[in-house]
Amino acid sequence: MSLGDDTGQTRTRLPEGGGDPYGGARRGGRSSSRSLVTVVGVVVLLIAAIAFANRGGDDSDPEEGAGDSPKSAATAPTGEKPVSAKAAGIPSGFARDRQGAESAAANYSVVLGSADMFDKDRRHEIVAAVYAPDAAADRQADLDSAYSNTEFLTNIGLDKNGKASAGQTFVSRVIPVGTKVTAFSTSNASVEVWYTSLFGLSGEGSINPVTESWYTTTYQLKWVGGDWKVTDFQQKDGPVPVGRDQKASTADDMTKAVEEFGGFTYAR
């Protein structure tokens, strides 16, 4: 997430003639950027601590990834059973096949990585919609504790209610790049989602300008009540592409983009 990493692998050129992004905001050094990554990572790991049970004893298809490396395959723009239903504004009713599991994992990545998770009421709706009932019941208190941690919220520039200061816009958005099924049965699936994430505050004087990161999250899914639901997930860094030498956008341009460009859903 560093704006100016001295490794030479990622570079971001700041706006010309003005210095730092977002109207002269103070740029954190490399250590502060990594601290932010660490704090966010801790929260992700905390909310991911769900036991994945009941994997055996079902009408399983042969698992993928046990011996042979999964082969890459394009994600089709349309599927055999396009999803039209929604639960709490989140696509639902995914097909009970590999494609359905991939679509579920991609959509759940988007909502679980969204700024809505910092709003208590909306977070409860999201958890109830995407988690298996037993997992949701077990983890709701931990999720509330993680997302209401005052020190964490202060470090990323939000108040105790997860809101940004006047004149600033909080950005937390996940954009899936691809998915891969690593294990599948008609009752359980393991799906990896590779995605890029935008995180930070856009606005004049922001001390945490919006930065880009890359992650892969492995979702454990269970077929519950006619749909795929999350029981567990684990995140790791990368793969991370080499950044281009592009000029960072101004605060106004970033805020305008966030407000005018809506996020995608990935139901097929």
C-alpha cells in the first residue's frame, strides 16, 4: 500500500506542482503504510476465524486440487442459471455447481470488503446474508468487536461509528480479478478469489489517501438452505503486479470517481 516504496516494484508519481496527494496531505512513511496494512490484516484474520465443519459424508464429487494443479479457465460472462434474486441487496440463489460457487465467492468478496462493514446495522445484514447460520451466530460478536475497535478506527481516520470526517469520503472497495475452484462437492466448495482492493480516505487533508493492494482470499462455502454460504475464509497477499509510473489523482477526482462509479456484482 506504500505510495513510495524504495524496492522499485511499485511506483506512484504524485501530482505535479503540488507535492503530496489530496491537497498537501501528510504522507505516511513506509512504516506507517505497513502498519495500516497490518491493522487491516489483523481485522481480516479475526473475522475469518470460523470453524469449517461437516465436510465429509456427503454426495461428493471428486475433489479438485488434490493431485493435479488446477488449470486456468476464463470466467464466462453469462451462465446456465443467471442469478436474479437478492438478499439484503446482495446477489443470492447461486447454482449448485462450480460456477455458482465461484459467483458466490466473488460477490461475497465485494460485500465483505466494502465500507458497509463499518456500519453496525448494515454489517449485521451482510453477515446474516452471506454466512451459514451457525457461523454467523458464532462470529457476530467478534465481528462487532473488530469493526468497533476505537484504536483501529482512529488509525484509519474514522470516528467511533465508522464514519469519515466532514469533507472526506471513506473508500473500501474490492474488485475481483478472477476465481478458482480448488475443491468441490454438492455440499461444500473451496474457492480462491484474486482481487485488488482500494482503501483509504479521499478528501482534502487526508492523512490516509486511497491506496491499492492485492490479495487472494480462499472461501470455504457450504450449501445451506438452497444457496452457497460462507463458513470460513483465509486471506494472503498477492499476486501483486508491477505498478505503472502513473500520476496519482487529486482528491476531487478520486472522490468524484468513488461517488459516480458504482461497484459491480458478479452474479452470472
